[in-house]
Amino acid sequence: MATKVTLNLKDFEHGWSIMQIGIQKLINMLEGIPSNAFTSEEYMQYYTVVYELCSPQELEPSQKFYDKYKETFQDYITSKVLPSLRENKDEEFVREIVKRWSNHKIMVRWLSRFFHYLDRYYLNKQKLPSTQEVGFMIFYDMVYLEMKDQLRLVLISMINRECKGEKIDQNLLKDALDIYVEIGRGSLKHYEDDMEKAMLENAAAYYSQKASSWIMVDSYADYMLKAKECMEQEKDRVASYLPSSSQKKLLEIVDHELISSYVSKLQEMKQIRSVVLI
């Protein structure tokens, strides 16, 4: 049976001082500072603070808690998240943003539970974004918009290195690409606009350059063998980390640059090969 939590709350400031204890404990966990896990009693305590001070008849405390909820994310991102991202480059930057996005999701999950009473009455009635929604919106506004271009450049660089035969961390690449998808909350718009478009253009340029150099020196058989190997390698690669919506598009680009763009030339090379064999 759940333990009933009784609090003698004096006013909003008293209640907020209690909430800050839980918030700081959560931040310590995210920053790697040893802390005990939240108990059910602690969770009920923080939920009860909001519940007792936010009656449906009084809107001011609810708005104050909502504002403080948002400020908590904003202050944490300003003081911890952005500095840690700005000081890292290349793959270390990717690792850091993957970690920070994972931490942010944890932070949203816990704080939205503490402040859940706002969702049940105040936010729904006022037609305001839920605690979860506004938590993710803040990350989008403060982190994603600043970092998306840098992230895209590093990820495309990783993909290019893999195309050239270098071993990369595919799990890291997948986790980073997932940020574009998850930030859209069910929509692929951010992924398609901010990552996929540039990635496909990069792939087209890469395979166009390969095809133009191979077609000048290779026989028909050698060229087709290289094209087939590229297609097979690309299938294996994209299945490891790209969203399924991108896989077909990318393979179509590879086929277009290596085969479709040179149909006439390849037919000519094939005929010459047939004559030579005769």
C-alpha cells in the first residue's frame, strides 16, 4: 500500500524549496554524482507538493510551478549541457550530444512525473503544452537548433570515412541519427530536412565521382563488379544505422549514379566486350 504523504506547506516558496531538493538530486544523477535512486516516498512527496498548492480554483500557483518547471530545464541546459557540447568536436561531440539527449529524456520523464498534477488540470484547461511537450521543446529551441548543423557535418564525415573502408562506431552513428527522428516526436520532418537531404546529396556526389573515374579505365565486367560491390556494401551499411525511410532513397541514388547515368556507355562497353569475345 502506498504511503500517504502529509506536508505542512506554508506557501509557494516553501513548496518550491522542497521541489528543488528533488530536482538537484536528479541533476546530480545525470552529472554522474553518486546518488541513491528515488524512492516511492520521495516521488509522492514531490507530487504532493504540486497537488496541495495547485487547486483548480487558484491558477497563480499552477502558473508559477509551470514557469519554474521550464526554468529548471533552461538553467540546466545553459549551465551544463551547452558548455559541454561547445567544448567538444568531431566524434567526441557526437558522443556528448547523444549522452545529453539521453539524459534530457530521463530528466523529462522524472520531472513530468513530479509535476504531473499540472497536466491533469491546469495545462489541459489552459490549453498549454504538457510538461513532457514543453520539456522537449526547450531542448529543441536551446540545443538542437544550435547544434544540428555541426552534428550533420560530423555524421556525414563518419559516413564518408566508412565508405572509404574505415571502421567507425555504427552504434554511435545510429544513436545520433535517432536524435533527428526523436526530436520530431513522431514526425520525420527534422530528420529529412536537417540530415537526410544533405546525406543523399553527399552520397550522389561521392558515387558520381567514383563512376566517372571507373568508367574511363575499367572494362565492362570490372565496372559492373565494382558497382555490384558498392550496392551490396551500401545495403549492409544503411541497414545498420539509417531509418528505413532513407534506405530505399539511398540505394536508388547509388543505382542512379553508377548504372542509370551510364546506361548508353555501359551498353557500348558490353557490345565491345561481346565482339572481343567472338
